[in-house]
Amino acid sequence: MDDREHTTDEAREAPVRSAQEVADDVVARVLARAGTALQDGATAHTTFDGDQLDLEERTSLRRVAGLSTELEDVTEVEYRQLRLERVVLVGLWGAGTVEEAEISLRELAALAETAGSQVLDGLLQRRRTPDPGTFLGSGKAAELAGLVAAVGADTVVVDGELAPSQRRALEDVVKVKVVDRTALILDIFAQHAKSREGKAQVELAQLEYLLPRLRGWGESMSRQAGGQVGGAGAGMGSRGPGETKIELDRRRIRTRMAKLRREIAAMEPARQTKRASRRRNAIPSVAIAGYTNAGKSSLLNRLTHAGVLVENALFATLDPTVRRAEAADGRVYTLADTVGFVRHLPHQLVEAFRSTLEEVADADLILHVVDAAHPDPEGQIAAVRHVFADIPGAMDVPEIIVLNKADLAAPEAVARLRSREVHSIVVSAHTGEGIDELSALIADQLPRPGVQVEVVVPYTRGDLVSRVHEHGEIDLEEHTEAGTRLRARVDAGLAAELEEASGAA
């Protein structure tokens, strides 16, 4: 009986020990790859990427000790200044597989490094649901506190979104700053935003995140601004408890948020005017979308020689870039590079960047760029489509899955993706493999001009012939004594101008 009881106890302990060993192996593999998110600061560029003049500026702004691009505190409230320098990662291995847990923790390490921090260690707990008090269980939180003290970390980064109470409780245990995944992504956006609209969008998202997380020192937030006993305007109706300090701060933040929303709304007409101009001139539009660091900017440079910033880092591109491109059949279209997506993209960012993301919904075609060399490209595709679902009209736009980084991807992974995504093409923006085929596919998928014309355009209106070459499809072109004879398909507006010019001749 004793032997059986002893055997049963061992069998009962074995799964727990096994899960812990698996979790430790995951952390070890993630730490072994730490430091590769930025390839030690080097990124392979091609001649299509241009001079990369912005790269030196971006590198010079890389986070250093004592420097924070976080929002300055709008009041006397203690604010979470993110000086991410030496961090410990924390993740939960829940209902999913251990591979999914490893991919998520590896992405968290890349996010932390992109923000400018050094990953010292990590901890992964096998737990079905987060603890409502400290996210981790009490025992694991105590183990984390020991780990933080042992490695000398100043920040704990949690792979998930913490409730304000969870963050406070975990900070009380580990005695250092605790930052969740959402705050980390917001901090990266704050570093990389350059345009006026981008900065306003990021600040709005940060304030939305901050509002329910205000925290003061001790009892300072309970101090009240009561009414005065004497003086002009004092007296009946002005006395009483007044606003507490934290209530006043919340009101100031809401006022600032309202102002930012008005500023962003005021910038929208300029974007709409540009879109209307493109539609009026019947210029098709193509949007490049996809997971962060999938190679969207490299693809834009390869197709247009735009020379936009290319960096092997997460969220290198925040401000949308629109460039002129030419399809394989000679037609001109616009190509827009958009902000990258990520798993569990903070909803504050989706809301704040809605005007920018509308570039995707207004496009005639979406090039959904996928990193075919990533361990979980299917998960990236699902995450991007989840964001598409939050953008009205985006799911109705025709989509081409562009399997990028073919020079690095395993052939079996590419074959698996092509079998799952019927409308897909394999390319390498770095080597140029498949780019010609992609250009031909874009030409095939762009909307066709709807009006058939057969006209003789006088030689004095060569501008109209040029526009037909750019925006139409020419079946016949010959030069006669009266002018250029054209048989082509064009849009209705250009057709009317051609008929008018032909009649005047």
C-alpha cells in the first residue's frame, strides 16, 4: 500500500514538474534569441531603399538611460514614465499550446527591445486564467520578486493587459515598475510618431490608457479643493467638499482628449480631399497592410523606389506613405504603406488611428503582406484580419496575400500557406524574387476602365493621350494627319474630355 501511495504521489507530481520544465525551456529559447530583434542595429538594405536618411535620426533616438519619450505628466499625478532599460518578461501559458506561448513571449521580447530595453530574464507560468489579484499566483509573484532582485531589473513587462488593480498589486510585490503589453506598444508608438497627426493620435491613445490608471502618492489624491470662506464670489453655493485632486486630474485629461479629437477630426478633410482627387482622376489605389515587421516598407520601396525608412524593428512605420506606382500594363496607381498590426493591438490605438486605417477601406486592392519565415504566419494573418473587421468596409476590399521573405522561408511553410490562401503570391522584397509576377497580378486585379472610346485626338491635346496611357487600356493607337487615333477603355470623365476634343477637331 505504501509503495502504491508513493507511486501515486510521484505520478501526481510528474505533470506539474513536466509543465514547469517545459516553461523553463521556452524561456531559455526566448532569451537565447533576445538581442536579435534589431539585428544589433543592422538592417540589410537594397538599392531600392534609397539613402535611408531617416535611419540615422531614428537610431539616435533609441532609448538611453534617463531618457523617456513618454507623455509628460499633465498634473502632479505620479505618471508611469517608461524608462525601459533592464527588464524581466512575464507570460502565462494558458489553454493554448506551448508553441503559441513561446511565440507570444518571443514577440514580447522583440517589442521590449524595440522600445530600447535590455531583456535580462523571463518567467512563464502554466496557468489557465490570470489571477484576479496579481495576474500571477501569489507564489509565482514572490518567485518573480526574487528573480527581479537577483538580476537587478528595473521593470517587469507582462505579456497581457493588466487591470489597474493587478498592476498595483504586482508592483507592491516585486518592488519595481510593472508595464503591460499595451503600455509597451504605446511607448513604441510615442517614440516613432513623426507627423503632427501621428503624434496627436498616439497622445490620444496614451491618455485613454492613462485615465483609469491614475495613481497618487499615499493619500494625496484624496485632498479636496473646498470652497473659500471669504472673498469675491465665495459664500453660499461655493462651499463644500469640492473636487478631489484625482477628480481634477481626470477632468483635465478628458479636456485634453476632447481637444485632441477635434484636432484629428480637423486633419481628416485634407486626407479626404486627396482621396477625392485620386477618385476624380480615376487613379486606382492599393494599400499595403499586414503584421508589423513583415516587410511592407521594403515592398513599397521595391515597387516604387520610394526610399521610405526600412528597419528590422516592430512598428518602424507609423505615418502612412502614399506613392505613385506603375502596373505591368503601364497604368498608374497609388500605393499606400500603412501602420503594421500585432496580436492584441490595443483598442485605444485602433480608435485613435481610425482615420489612418481608413486608407485600407478606401483602397481598390489590399496587398496583405505576410512574413512567410515567421514561426506562426497563420496567426499573423488572423490577427490582421481581426483588425480589418474593426474598420468599416475593409473586409469588402479584394485582397492578395503576399508571402514575403521567400529567401528565408522554409519551402514546406510556403507550400502550406499557398494551399490555405488561394489568392496568394510568393515574393522577396529583398532579393526581388516574384516582384514582376506581383506587378502583373496587381495590374490584373485593379479596376478596369468602364467606357469604350474610339476617337481622333488632335496633336495639340497630347496631354489627353498621355492620360489615356496612364489611366486607360489602349487597344489601338495610330498617328493620322488629323491627330492620334485611339481605341481604348477609359473612365467616364476622361471619355467625355476625349469626345469633346475629338469633336472640336
